[in-house]
Amino acid sequence: MTPEILDHPEHSLTWAFLSHQEKRGTLLYFSASGMESLSLDPLCQPAQFAFEAGLNVLSCNLPFHPDGADKIQAIAFWREAFEKGEDFLTPFLGQVKDDLEILHAEGVIDHNQLLPAGLSRGAVPALHLLSLDARFKAGLLFAPLTDFHHSTSFKDGAAPLYDSLSPFTLIPSLVKKKIRIYMGNHDLMVDTDSCYNFVRRLVQKNADKGVRSPPVELILSPSIGRLGHGTDKQQFLEGARWAAKQLKEEE
């Protein structure tokens, strides 16, 4: 299935869309550019499996990630901007939210049937959106970047934005949200320990708020790929099917 480009004069961003040609549950997936997230292997595997599971899939370019961009250089631009004090993430999230409202009004998506998902750096906007909108009940993450300070792309840097935009700041707003995370057990790029620490704190915050069975899952598997940062195809498949199940339960 070839993604289509949703071109609307009022859109702030360019959106790629895998559609069953009817409104249904939609995975909102972030990993690189929108088209690459839906069509470039292996980045597209969560999207393809979600589509096969019956979901529509929507994606847009991450900041500094046009089609064909070098992924290492793109994340270096993130670091450079953060260390200059330039917050590109907050305006980007505002553009995403505005465009989603337009897509909802057009009948392309149902805001109550969206599930944010992210791979690696894409987990950052996915978690922010999950925390910002009460209509989003669940989120799906693969090898997520959870702590800028312990990622090889940002390590030894010094920028207040590393802290103010950290997923850890979102924890109070993620209480009661269903979150499933797939992580390598020795990921040296985004740091397995940071991911575990994020989950531990989120579970504890749920418990502090009286949630007796916090709906947060961390699934560890043997690390693969460069610096242990790869994700196995079976994990992408299981995650996509889990996302489809969550959206079906919300119908």
C-alpha cells in the first residue's frame, strides 16, 4: 500500500496517510519524515503492521527530517538547536494539534480514535501529545528516547531545554494512560536504564494517585542492531496489534 499525501492549504505540516478509505482507528506514528515512516523499511514496519491490523496510519516529518535526510545529521540539528536555546518542539506540537483538528473536522480522523506512537526520537513528540490531550488514552513506543542526557546524540551536552522538554516532565499528565514500550535490554544509544527509570517513575506516580494496577508495560528483549538500538520485526508486529486492540476497545 502506497501512502498518500494529505494536501490542505490550512495544514501547517505535510501529512502522509495509509488509509482504508474510511474513517477508523488511526495510529499517529512518528519516526523520521512522514513518507519514510510509512514506506521506508524498517522504519515503516509498525505502520505497515498497524495497517494490516485494520488501522489507518498518519505521519508527518519530525523537525529537521525532510525526506531523505541523514538521520544522524538530523538529530545533530536537534542538539544544536537545543543548545542554542531554540525550542522547536513546542511549536511543532502546536502545529500537529492544529492540523489534527482540521483533519478531524474534515472527517479524515476521529480525535477519540487516535493512538500516538513513536520509534526512538519519535517517542518524544508521541509522549508529549499523549500528555497534552485527554482524548488520547494510550501510547505505543519502540526503543524510545526518554532522557536527552543519557542518549549518545545529546550526552555531555548542557542545555536547559534537555530538562524542560524531557519526557520525565510529562509523567504527572500520563497517569492512567495505557502505555506499552518495547525496549532492547542493552540499548546504548538511548539507554535502557533511562527507559526503565522513566517507567518506574511513571508506575510510582500512578500508584501515588491511587491507581492500583498502573497500565504501563515495559517489554525487554535481547538488544539487536547498532549500539543495541534495533527493534525486532516481531516486536513491531505485536505492538501494532496491541494498538489496534486498544482502539477497538475505545469504539
